[in-house]
Amino acid sequence: MRLETNLSCAIATALVGTTMLFSSAASGQCSVTPPPGTIVTTDGCAHLNGEIDSNGGCNQAPAAFTDLGVLASGATMYVSGQMGLYIPTGSTTYTQRDLDWMLVTCPAGTVRADLSTLSSTGVGQMPNSIVFIKPNVNVADPCLGNFNATFNSTVCPNANTFVGAAGQHLIVVTVPFDTTAAETTTQACGTYLLTISHTPFNNPICGTSTASCTEVHASGGCNLPACCEDTCNFNPLCCEIGWDQGCVDQAVTGCGLFIYSCSATAGAPANDCATSSQLITVGQANVIADNTNAGSDGPGAAVAAQCASAMGKDLWYTIKAPANGALTFSACASGTQTSDSVFALYNLGTDPVMTATRAQTLPSLYIGCNDDCSATNFASGITLIDATANNYYMVRVGGFVAAGADPSTAVTFSLPIVTSFEYVVFTTGAQQYVVTTAGVNTNLGLSSGCIAATSQQRWMAQPFLVPATAAGYDVSRMTVKGFSGAGSVNETLNYVVWSRAAGNPAPVASNQVVAGSVPFPVPYDTATDNAATASHDIVAAFNLPAGNYYLTAYASNAACASGTVSNFAWFICAYDGINLLDTAGAPFNWRSATFPTPGFVKYTGLNGAYVVQTGADPNDLYNTAFDIYGSPSGVLPPACPGDFNNDGFRNGADLATMLSAWGTPGGDINGDNTTNGADLAGLLSGWGTCPI
């Protein structure tokens, strides 16, 4: 799921180096001396001349780990190795980073990982070190799932602890990927000593219990090891006798667990509880979020952690995505400093019904949150970039309250809610890393912009298709994936759309369809990409008839002519892009240095230096990553109120849906937030086939 909010990309995406391609405070020293019995990794650091990184983890294909074996209860093990920044073959700068990925198997308990490092120049902590941890990995595929938070430390040793059930854990050690001149020397390949120690639980049942921590049960312990241990340390009877209501209460309070409960008071809004969410449709008018007299029944920990705030006096809305695309739920247009709201988003899948039992699982359905549209507008707006066709999403709308404060003190407001949807016109799919001939994974971007006096229009022409599912599309946004080249001054991000004739000839000036620019956007994370903060949005407004096109995207600045470099390094290797193949069947892309003369020429400069990941189509190597969003222009049927199952008819199935939702928002078609006789009359008056 992708949100246009400040959400973190999965840690795994940060474990790949980033490269752009042109055409032509330290702590005191700490000991890394290995004690007797230390496990020594022999993979080295700089993996050159085709050498495969034997513990390159999920950055290798296939994945490769150092298996440290079993760490016994209460025992300690030591690991010595090398990692850091290095200069790959053919380069003169530190553009690669070595990581050491290790698996260790432990009984249930607390595991501590202490990392001491020493650079090649004798600088302790290099000056920074990083430890990634993924507890209780999937044994069949340790690459599945997310890491804990990144532990970036200048303290020696870099100390980290985690609590887990018995099983296999993944620990990764490295340095920050900072290739600035001030950091490359101190972070150059050096040695490290990793100390891993185990402390067994005081209450062994915490490592084996499968019972819920939020429900009373006759057996001792519960299924969250860390929470179970803390609770039983506070009250040993919770493990020795049984998990009674007092244990549940202590777990909820001490561990921040969630128990759903909602008792709407007199005068509360109809959608005060998650179990009585208001079902709305995209574009529905007169949706007003008024949380006067509302209670608070949603989970708080995730929202407080990601939005640096919490919410109270919350309301609930459910909306269905009409297709694959970007779904927006926003109060930004009418928000003010006094309407301080927070929005949270949950994925309901294909089932919109929220029962009290299902509401217990809200934390597991959580996608993300948003607090404040801007520094001066404290309302909220949230966009789910990759909404799934016919999926239902629940939005929780609450008043701002400081994390840990009483939810009943939350801000009250009355906010008009605007919903909209952008269809996916075309997508190349996620950005993918490429693999060097030395077996190193890297995120590779092709420079686009004014990158030199002799290459002032370094452009590419990337093919895309506007589908014939509509006569045309009104394009509203293009998201291009890449990063700003080192030392570049990027003031604007520009685009050109060209018509693409049969046979895919290079575009010429007469092929230009539309062009424009936006101030260079702030990049954000898209979790499916291999690189972090790769997405750059170009807001646009133009129509494209169904057909074949090229897209050009490049950076610029006002001083290009006087030699100030601009460079948007456009990521390649998107697997769902359209391949350009020459007469011999070999891949290429169209690239220019100056336009219109000589204009676009075939570029094959990646051949022999980079390949796609194992199992991918080698012809995808030159495909840059981008998405195009918009709305079908003039071909969609009008809204059909009462067609609840979207089958194109208002019939008995829709009548049954309305009657089952009588008195609730679930069958409302006139926007008054309840299902009653007015809605029934509206359904019957339009009985039969929906208009086209």
C-alpha cells in the first residue's frame, strides 16, 4: 500500500546502493579485537572482479547469509568481519556499500546485539554504524517481512535489544550510505566485532503461549512474548496461574494493546463507532465530518507513532475503490488552523462489514495516517496511491490530541470531505535494482537534464500506451521514479509527451503533443520500489486520446546555459514497461544530448555492465520507472445511485442490500447519512438498467 504521506519505506529497500549513470562526528575508538571462539566471516568487503558476496543477504540473487547456528539460552557469541564503503572496479569514488547479513537461532528470550567498528584509518564507529534486525524470520525465506527500526549510532558499541519467541532471527550490520567527501574515508571498509548475547525469559511460557493477550483465558501467559514477559514480571500469577482480567488490563496499559469498545452517547453522530461506519462513494457531495459529541473507539498506538500525534472524538467512513488507482479522502480544501484533524486509513478488502469482533483487528488492518495538510492548514488529507479495484477502505477521522493525552479533549470540527479517484492510465510497475557484472545490486538512474555543456538536453523517450478502454484520458498526474544527481541544482521537473508511430521510430519535434514543468517536487517513498524516496509527482492537466506515446522527463534550472548542472537520474529496470528492441531483437532506449539535432539516438551503454535480477526479462533493462494517472474523458456512465454491487442494474439484489442496512448509513443514496424511505423511493424510481 502506498500513501502520499510521510511514511517510511520498508527497511529492506534501504539496503541497496544508489548509482547515477552519465553517458560518457566520530566517537572514541572501541575494541574490535576478537576473543577466543569468535566466528570469523571470510567474505571480505569490496566484492570486485566478479566476486560474489557470500553474505550479501537479500541483495544477492539468490539470497546469501552467514548462518551463525544456535545461540544457547544465556550464552554469548562473537562475530568478526569486514564491512563499509568501497570503490568498485572502474570507479574512482565510494559508490558501493558492503553489508553483512547473519542468521542466528535462539530460544525464547531477550537478544542483545552489540556492534563495535573500526575503519581502515582507525576511526571507531566509522564514525557511524547501523544494525538492522528482523526477529523471527520466515525460515523458508528470511527476506520476507519488515525489519525493526534502523539503529544508526555513533556510540560504541552500537547496542540493540529485541524480545522474541524461539526461532531464527536476522541481523544485518553496515554503515550509512553517505558518499560525501567528508564521510567516505571514515566509512571505508574496516573491521567489526558483533557480540550477540541471550537472556532467557523469567517466565518461559511467554515463549510458547498462543493465547491472546487481550482476552481472559485459563492458561498462563499470552502470545506476545515481550508483553507477556513484562506483564508477568509485574504480576507472576499471570504466567503461573492464569491470564485473568487483571492481566488483560495490565497488558493493555503496559504494552499499549488495543481492545475495541464503543458506546455511542446521546447526540453522537451516526458514524461515531467503527461498527456503524458511513458508506460513501467516490465524489459523493455533502459529506460533512462533524465530530461534536463523538466518542473515541479507534486504536491509537500506530497513529501516534507515525503522525507524532493521536486523535479522539473520531468518526468512521467506508469507501470502495472503483478501479486500480489513487484514492483520495481529504478535508484540505476547507481546513483552517482551528480544524485540527487527523486521518487514519484501514484496508477492509472486499468485505465492508465491520463487526465488534472484527474491530478487534483494526491495528492489523492499519495502512497509515496523515496529520495536517500544510504548516498553516491543520485539516488532513490522505491519498492511497495503489488502491485496489473493488476493495473497501475505512477512514477514521478524529480531532487532534497530543500523544498520551485524554482523547475526550480532542479538537472538535465540522469539515466538508472531498473524495476523488485517479485511474491508472499506464504504469511500468515498481522500480527494480540492477546487478553489476561483479554481482553487486545497485539502483541505477540514467541522468536527465542539463548535465554538461555538451549535453544540455540529456533526454530520454520512454514508450507508454493510453488504453482503448476509453476514448481518451484526462491526465492529472505523472509519477516518475529517480533521484537528484550529486551536485545538481534542480529547480524544475519537466515533461514532454510525444506521439509514437508504428515501428517505434525516434521522436522528432513535430511529434510533440504536450509539454510542461513543475517546481522540482519533494520525493517520497513507494514501498514496492527497491529504492527509497524515489517517487516524484508531476501535477498536470491535459488530455490524451487512446494510442501510443513517448514520455520525456528531465530536470532544469535557470543557469543551465552558464554551466550549472541539473540532473534527474531516472531509475531504470521497471519490469512492466514497454521494451524497445532493435532489428536484431536487442534492447535499447532513445536518448539525446541536444535536441532537435542530432536528437534522439539509440542508447545501449548498459550492455555488458549491468543485468536484470535473476528470473527477470533482460529486455526490461532500459525501461525507466513511471506511473501516469487520470480519468476517462467523456465515456464513463453517470453515477448509478442504488447499484450497490456495481453490476449495472438496480434490482432485487440492491433492494436486499438496502433493506438489510435500514436505519444505518449502509444503504444511503441521497447523502443524509441514513437509510430510510427516501432512499427506497430513489431506488425504485430508477429500477432496472443503469443509464449509459
